[in-house]
Amino acid sequence: MRHCGRNLYLAPLIVLIASSVDSSADFKVAKTGDSLVDAKALTIQGGFGRSINGVSFQQDAVTTHKQHQYVGYYNAGRHVCLARRKLPSGKWKTVRFKDYDFKSNDSHNTISVGICPNDGTIHLAFDHHGHPLHYRLSRKGAATNPQTVKWDASLFGAVVSELEKGKPIRITYPRFQQTPKGGLQFCYRRGGSGNGDRMLVDYDPETGAWADTRQIDSRKGLFSDDLGKSRSRCSYPNGYDYGPRGRLHATWVWREASQGANHDLMYAYSEDKGKTWLNNRGKKLTGPPSVTSPGVKVVDIGRKYGLMNTHGQAVDSKGRVHVVMWHCSDESLKAAHSKPGEKRWGPPAARRNHHYWRDLKGVWRHTELPGVAGTRPKIFIDGRDNAYVIFSNSWSRGIFYPKGSMLIAAATSRSEWKDWKILHVEKGPFGNEMIMDFHRWKQDGILSVMAQGSPEKAHAPTPLRILDFTVEQ
């Protein structure tokens, strides 16, 4: 069967449709918490959707450290807020930064929260879509002994526009990621859609300073397909995740300057925290990964198949990389009475969630999840290497989803993740994309999901909650 173009490094057919899913996966889901963070959190009404709290490219909006959970969000007063609670069910206490006014109605301009384990600093980056950096940093130890610090705005410094002294930056898509030895890194896009590079910089907990800003992918190179030629692009990563042996794994799709559509699944990894990169075959690249780098494209997905960007990625206990993305295929388009390229993102009825994973020999395997895709999915792995996916089931003519219910799906490692099924439906309506606290999941096995109510009218504030679940097999 032809998937959506030629598959590179892809094992023989293991595509599943809903009617053939093995239901042997015996999981139990229990809802253990429903906690109100803010009764009046911000919603927006702009060209990029209604949600500003809980968007797929946030890493992280919800995070846990030292048995305290933190949530970064905008409230109805358009203030940057950072709430925290003692787990498992403490009362939320919120810092509202009233020295900064958020004026945008662009859902790109989200908040990301980072915590450096080695010095207990809390980092905030917010309100960017090609804008100067907005960043503020807490005092050291703020997250190390949370009950001993006064939780208010005085714990944090002023908003600054640079990380390295004397080097102001303009960014989009801020991401914080912890390193295996308790450090912190910051990733962002320099440039714009279809014409940008990803950058990475290191935080030194000893000095409290950022250093070594470096480029980790490149917009350069000629790309050509039946839609035309393009000489510039940008990456949209599914994630940057450290595996069990300290490797930094990255998967992404490209968006071309020409035609503006996404294409292909790319993969590279680094053994030195993002200073140099290796391709899927383990061969060192001569520079940052680009569209012409050999051995980086691992699955061919053409620009006519409605491939969405910025989905989910996880690494299991054996170092196998897992990705879940939605796009169309020849079969799903035919069933929806459509054809490749007829609509930029494909008709909603033709969209499917697809699980791709890299085995220990570097072969990429594939399974199509049952049912129709909704919001961009996130994937996470438990201690037995079972895989779980969360997403909202809302449909939309475009790509933004005004309301929906949350779905939890799962597949077992013993089946090689072929037995996907829906375990739980949490009724909404929710207006955000489903994002979760990966650190709490890793530490406690609790699935904490940010869920905000869908507004009844434009700009109406709605409750922002954290929903907690246990999932057992």
C-alpha cells in the first residue's frame, strides 16, 4: 500500500484501520483530580484560534519540581501568571505580574516555564511571534525549597530582552528543556515561518548566566517537488527530548517558503547537548541539519497530504523515539471524497493520527490510530514502554478547534504499539489543545492535563483547570 509518498527507513506494512485494531490492551483510567487554577483565564479571538493557554507548541506550560506543580498562563486581566500548588491536591497560589501588559490576540504568543534542578531557578518566556525576547528569572532556590520562599512577584527579576549579555534577540516558540545532569537549555526560532532557524543556548547554574548560543538547524537548501521549488524553510519540531543514555533526540517537519505546506518527518540526534548532530544512520553531519542533509529524512510525507506541524514526541526506556502526528493518506482522502492537495490541511474527515517509532536498528515503523484526528496529539510513555496519546476530538474546517472533549488512547509495547484504542473520553467543551505535565508523569505516573473551558462568545474568560488521571494496565 502506498502511504503518502515513498517511505524512507520505514518497515513493511503495519498500517491499521479502526476495524482491525486489537483490543487486547487492558488499561484502566481513573480520574483522581479536578483542580481549578483560575476561574477567569484569558481566551482570544484572532486569526490563529481562540486559545492562548494550552497550545501544542508550549514546552512547558505545566511542570513539576520537588512535589510542587507550576502552571504558566494569562488571566482575564491579560497578565502573565504563574500558579503553583503542593501535590497532590494543595491550594493554588498565583503570582500575577502586573508590570507587563499582554496586548496580542495571536495564539503564538504563549508562555513557557522552565525550572533548573541544579539551582532551583524558575524561568519564564512569554509573548513572542518574531518579537524581542520577554524573559524573567527567579532568585536561586525558588523551586528548591518552595515552602520556604515568599510566593509573590518580588521573587522574580525584571523583564529582559537578552540571554547572553549584549545580545538582544527576537524570537518565536520559546522552549525550555532540562538536561540529564540537572541543567537547563532554551530553544527558539530565529526568523519567520518558511524562513527561520532553530537556536539553542545553555544556562549555567553555577554562574546564573546563559552562554553558547548556537544554531541547531538551517533554513538553507533547495527543495523541489511537484508543487515547485523552494530555497528557504523553517522547522517545526515535535520535541527535543533526552533519552536514557543522554542523547538529545529531535524530530520535525519542514515548512517551505514556497506554497507554505509542511512535508516529511525528519530525525537527528546529538551526543553533546546539541553542539553537533548525527543522522538516522549515526553519521555525523557537517553542520546544522538542513533539507539537503543526508540520512535525516526518515519518512516521506508530501506537501499535498495536509501534514500538520508541532505534534508530540517521546523517548522510551530503551531509547526508541516515538512520534505522533496527523495527516492524510491516499486511502483516507479517497474515503472523504477528496484528493491530495485539494485542501491545504486536508478535509477534517481525512485526517488521521499516525504513530511513527524508531526501532533499535534505526528502522522507522508506522501505525495509523483508529478514528479521525482532532487537535494536535501528544504522546508519552510509561515505565513498561506502553504508549499513550491525548488529543481533543473536535473537528474544524480549518485547523483550530473551538470546542471538544479530551481523549486518551493507548497501545502496548508487547504488541509493538499496534493495538491502539481509546481508553477514556473526558467531556468538555474544552477550547485548548491538550498539553500535559511530562515531569509529573515521569516522577509520579500521574497524567496532569491543562484544560480550559471553551468560551460562549469571543474573548469571554473561562475556567482553567488541571485534570489528573491514573492509567494502569
